[in-house]
Amino acid sequence: MSIYLIWFFIGMAFFVSELVSPIFILFFFGLGSWLVAIIIAFIPTLTFNQQIIIFSSSSISLLILFRNYIKNIFLGNQNQDKYFDEISKGNSLAVITKTIRPGTFGEIKFKGTFYKAKSDDSNMEIKVDDDVVVIKQGDEQGSFYIVKKIN
């Protein structure tokens, strides 16, 4: 078996191990293994010590440089609601896509996405295509919004 295939399979083992690991570190060791496999494919005369140096330095460098960036891509920024500032400033216009009847949920199109919504006035019906202002989130999870009709 070629040495670059061995490094490739070592990288695969790191990637599979990352799936069961709660920390986001083994992924970068998999990338380091694949980098060594690519280099060995083009330069097959590297010694074992040189391979280990390339593997460890590239893995640690990738880990230090990109871990937080890639982790944020996968997990997202969970501590911030991206639209909260706009809602609190009153800059949050939406359009009704399903009628909101008194005491029931309807639907709004807000920032290009559809959400459940309820009227702030429990006696008012808001019809499809009416413009509304999003006043606040209806619950902590943001599963629905409270809206007010624009007169």
C-alpha cells in the first residue's frame, strides 16, 4: 500500500472520530493528514520525520487559525438574535401572508422568511397583503412574533 494512502486513511479515521467527539479538534488533524498525503503524492522521497513535522505543524496551524471561524459557521452565533435590534428600533416591516384572526395565529413574511404571527390587538383581524410592524418576539425561542397593523 502506498504511503499517501496510509495518510489518507489516517485522515479519514480522524474525520470519523470527530463525528463522535464533542470537541472540534480532530477535524484539523484529518486535514493535516490529507495535506501530508497530497504532498507525498508529489514528493514521494520525504522521510518519516519530515512527514511527521508536516503533519503536526499543519494540523496545529490550521487548528489555531481556523477553529473558531469554522466552529461559528457550523454552530452559528447562538447568543444573538440578528433581527432583535431592528425590532426594538421599530424598523421591522413585514407583510401578512396568512390572515391573522382574533386569538389565532397567522403568518408573516419577515426578512425573506415566513413566521407565525399574532396581532397585538386581540379583537382585530389582519388580512393577507396588509403591512404590519413586528413589535416583539412572542416567546424566547422566537417561534412567533407579535405584530401591529400599519394604519
